[in-house]
Amino acid sequence: MSKPFEIVKGDTRPYHQETLKIGGSVVDLTGASVVYELKSETGELIIESAATVSDAANGVVQYQWQATDWDNVNFVAGWYRARWRVTYADSTQQSFPTRTYDRVIVRESLVV
């Protein structure tokens, strides 16, 4: 399992970036669109928003946090599960990672 992505509540950087792979091989995302999904540990959908394909040939995607992401009152410090939903040029869809989730930890901000 990869290292969890960490961000402080309210921050808009760093971006959550991953290289999408199947069986160790990168996925070619040429012509694809990607949606970032973030759910709480209880399964509540917190974010469902467009992600950026930053290097299609090498399967690199990133979610660029928006200040409005933090407006959800249920988006508190803690652990979350993330997935990348890819829609290929031929309209087929696939979610990554396929067997588990990316782990995201949101740390509490010290700013009151």
C-alpha cells in the first residue's frame, strides 16, 4: 500500500497526485477524463470533482484542491478514502485503484 496523502484542513496545496497503473503498468489516459472521489470512513461522499490528467501517456492524474472543498461541514480532520474514476475516449469507465482506495489524512488546521 502506498503512503497516505496528507493535507491540512483548508489548504489548497499540495495537489493529490497519483500514477494510475494496472498490474504494475501505467495506464495510457490519452483522450480520457478523470473524476476524483473522496469519501469518509463511513462512506459519505465528500468530494466528486474533475481531476486533471497531467501526463496522459504516463498515467499521471492530480486533484487540485479548491477552497470551496472545505465548505462541507462534514469534512473534518481524519481519514478518508479516495478513488479516481476514469472515462476513456470510447466512453468506458474504470476506477483506480482497483482493489483498494488511496488513503487520505486531513490534519486539523492550527488557525482558528
